[in-house]
Amino acid sequence: MNQTKKTTPSAHGKIVILISKSGVRPLGGAIPIIIRYMNGESTAISFPEPAKTRAVHLLIGRRKEEPQEVSLGRVFYQKSGDVERWTREDAETITLAPGEQYEFTYDAGQRWPELFALGANLVQLKDRADEVRTVFSNTLEIDVAYDASTFPRLLEILSSEESTVDSREFAEEWIKKLHPGFRAGREGVSEARIWWTKHEKDPETLKQMEALNREPARSR
């Protein structure tokens, strides 16, 4: 990769390809997506680092439904004394010579667990970094299931200080699918961990997870 060439930013030859890891992904768990940018032009192209710019979005949803659109670039809240402000993370400039590519992996499940439903989910990248043309990637289909790793992962989401309100609500909702008596809060999470160690292999628990996965549309 060459970042010293002087170029005119352009999206005309920018090609974006999404590649998913093989296998069914767990609800609430990691959903790594490989994102590959390729330069299809005869001259070099430049663009802001995709993982850190607000101009690059993921569209996540299901067939025949309007997808949710979220930005890869983060915005951070900062407070110093009486001064409060929101700042965007810095994105470096990526420059690709003709035929070169830039690839990175983005864990969409960790960032937005609440946007993935049981069953087939469609994911597409939308790049608006260029003023001339918006670039769309291919569409991935990612299957998600409620498996043995889901319940502990949902508890981790509730325990993490970095989890958003939406992620916490999502986690609580899906914990209660198996453990209706769950109570939110630190004590509730500790109790639920003990409950899981006692019931994770129970035939009834396994039956409940199978039922959720058989009827994902009703389980949302």
C-alpha cells in the first residue's frame, strides 16, 4: 500500500466486497465481516479509512424489510470541567495504486448485537465518502442462531460499561426467553450465571433454544 502518491480522491474505481466467516453465528456473539476495498481504476485513488469514518455505513436487516443503517465511524463523548463535546475518531487517508486492495475485519455483532435477528440477516456496505458517487458492496446473508454461547454472551453485554442502552435492552429481552425470572442489575446477572450453569444442558433448555431457532420471525 502506498500512502505517498499525490492523487485526486475518487470513488469511480472503488470496489467493495464483503466476505463473511463460514458457519452460523451466535445471537449476541461475534459476527466478523471481512471488508475488502479494491482499486479498479488505472490511476491511484484515495479515501478515508473506512472503519473510522462516518461516511461508511452498514445496512443490516432481513428480506422484505427496511434495513437499519449504521455508521462504522464512532463518535465519542468528552467532558472537561463544564465543557462537554462530541468528537469523531480520526480516520487516516488510504491510497491505493491501480489493482491494489485494502482489507480489514469488522465485528458487526459486537458493535450492534441488537440489529441481528434469528435466522437469515442481510448485510451490505454503503460508502458515501466520495461526493460524486455512492458505492455499494455486495450483499451478504448471515445466519444467526440462539446457541449455547448466547446466554453467557448476553450476560456479558449487560455487565459491560461500554454496552449501549439498545444493546442492554436486547440482551435482557433474549435472556428472558430462557430465564423468565431474570432480574436486571448486578445481582440479577450473578444469579443468572448460576442459573445457567445448572440448566444449560437441561433437555427443557435445549428444547427452548431449538424452538426459538425454528420460528425466528415470531421470536424477534
